[in-house]
Amino acid sequence: MSAVARFLFGRRARLRWIHLILGGALAMPYVLVGSVVVGPITGVDNVFGSLTLQLASFAVGLPLAAVTSLFPLTRPLESGVVRSLCGVEADLLAYGPARTKGEKGRTAAWFTLHLGVGGIVAGMSLAVPPFAVALIVLPFVPALRDDGAGLPGVLDHAWALALAPVAGGALLVALAGCAAGCGALLARWAPALLGPSAEDRVAAAEARAADLAVRNRLARELHDSVGHALSAVTLQASAARRLLDSDPEFVREALAAIEDTTRRTVGELDAVLGVLRDGDAPGTAPAPTLAADLDGLLDRTRAGGLRVSATVTADPRTLPGPVSREAYRIVQEGLSNALRHAGGRVAVTLRVDVRDGHLRITVENPIAEAGEAARSGAAPRPGGGHGLRGVADRARLLGGTAEAGPVGRTWRLHVRLPLGRGA
């Protein structure tokens, strides 16, 4: 019983009733135009004195409504009203104007349906309540039973007079049921008539994919830049603390490396946040590249105590810009993994060369035992982080491949990036 009451008089039913009444209000100008056509044809001056002529004017006005629905703003406005009043999910409705013939036809069908059904329900909402209230109070107000009241003569009988309040209540319930049913049908048909077309869905999917790609790129930049900086600074600070009394010169070098690392990372972080704020970051620090920043990266890493042996036979200056940028981040992540999981006392081997039209990057380091890694200042994390996934994403975006895993007692990261014709 409560479910029926909610369906007839609940908040959603009331909002949908308002939606129908708005449709009736929108239909009135078209009905007036229809009456201008119907009046001269029938020779009647006041068409609103006859229900038949009113319906005829209504029928003439609806095609005019279908024509005016071709304006571009019709579909966005109707979709917004349906989302607010009919309880239809936003993803099921189109946001932009109708462009193709099919979309315009469906919009015209919806607008005509909204105005047609809304006009009927609005007319019933104006006429039925006064008559129903009159029936409910009829036994208690003798003046309403006079001949001038315009009520049916059958109500003069005693049995009809006794049933009049029941009939009045039934009329109000029937009106509510009609409005709720029509509102539910319009809500069900709205996605089919106002929903996005295949082109709209493809455009929305492309926009979401582009946004996701930008977010993933920024997340990789933040992870690689900030993650490497924190790992390097942690290891450098740990090494400086251990050697504070025995090797002051090393401590000075470590502190200088920490200062340089943090200053550089702040610049990179500002560049990434500039992209987040404005969609672009003009005037901010450029992205680091293998050609310009590899030596600095190696120096900062070695300042923390990590022994890095680098063999670079490829000329970074000849690499395409995207390859040079992604290669720098890949090398950075490889060294970061060694810092985090192996510690500062292991030897890391880096090789960068070109073979078969591909830039090859290989980072190898011994796999440290848990106790040894802890003593050396590393902070291994079970399961690892997102760095290797980011490396794989960077390689895949350039059409390359990335492999990472243990080879005997050595952890090996090997990446191949195609150089293309302009290498």
C-alpha cells in the first residue's frame, strides 16, 4: 500500500507532474495558433467554448511544436529538465544540440510527446480538482445542488448524493494515477528519444580517454620525479647520518646533493602542477631529457652512496625529443628501484645503446637480502609500487617494450624504444 502511495504522491511523482504541467504550459501558444486556424474553418468565434474545438486546436498546434523543436537549444533544455524533474540518469541523456537528421527527428518526437501528454494532463489538472471537491462537499453544501450549479441531474437522487464524496475522492486518485503513469512513461521514453547517439557516445568516450591519458601521464611524472627524489634524499640523509663523524667531506657532498635534488624536484613539480591548473605550463621548467640531464641524475644518485656504472654508447643529442624525455624517466625509475629495494651499497650497472633502430636501456643490480637492504638504508616495499607499470606504459606509448624481473641473483630492467626514421 505504501508503494502505491509513493508511486501516486511521492516526491518523484510530484516532480514528474510538474514536468507534465510545464509541457501543458509550453503547449498553450501552439493551441492559440491552432485556434486561429480552426475558428475561421468552423465559423465559430470562440473555439474555447467547445471541448471538441479545443482538441482540434490542440491537434493543429502540435505539428507546429514539432517544427519549432528543431532549434538547437531544444534538446539540451529538454534534457536538463528531464534530468531534474523525471529522475533520469544524466549518462542516459545527451547534453549537446541535435546534429543529425535522426537526432532532430527524435528530439521533435519527444517535444511533441511532452507537449501533447503534458497538455492533456495539465487540462485535467485544471478541470478535475474543482469538480471532485464539489462532489466531496456536495452533501454538506445544499447550495451546490441548485440547478444553477451545473452539476448532473443524477446527483439529485439520495443514493447518488451519498456516493458523491466517494466519487470525488476517486476522481482525485484517478487524476494522480494518470499523472504518475504518464510521468513514468515519459521518463522511460526519454533515454530513447533524448539519449546520446552513437556519435555522441564515441565523442564522450574519446573525451574520457583523453582525460584519462592526461591524468595517467601526470601521475607518472609525479611518481617518477617525486618518488625518485624522496628515495635519493632518504638514502643520502641516511648515509650522511652514518658518516657524520668519520667523513665530514662526504656529508657535505650528500647535503649538497640533497639541496640540488630538492630544488630540481620542486621545479619539476611546479611544471606538472601548472599542467593540472591550466592545461599547459608555459614558462615553467622544461621536462628533463636524457641528453641534458642524464649526467646530473647520475651525480645525484652517486652522492647518496649508490655505486653506478654507466655505459652510454648512444648519442643522446640525436634522439627524438619524446624518446629522450621518456628514456630519462625510465632510467630515473630504474635507479629509484635500486635505491628503494637494494640499498646504497650495491653496484648498479646502466647501459644505454642503440641497436636495430631501437634505443636500449638496461639497469641491473644484485638482489639484496632483507637484512642487508635494511642495514644499507633501503626501504623495500612488498609487492612494489607503480614504477614498473609506469615504465611499461611509457614504453608502450612509444611502441616499445619493457621487461623487468630477476635473472639469477640479479634484478634486470630492459627497455627497447623504437627510434623511427628521424632518429
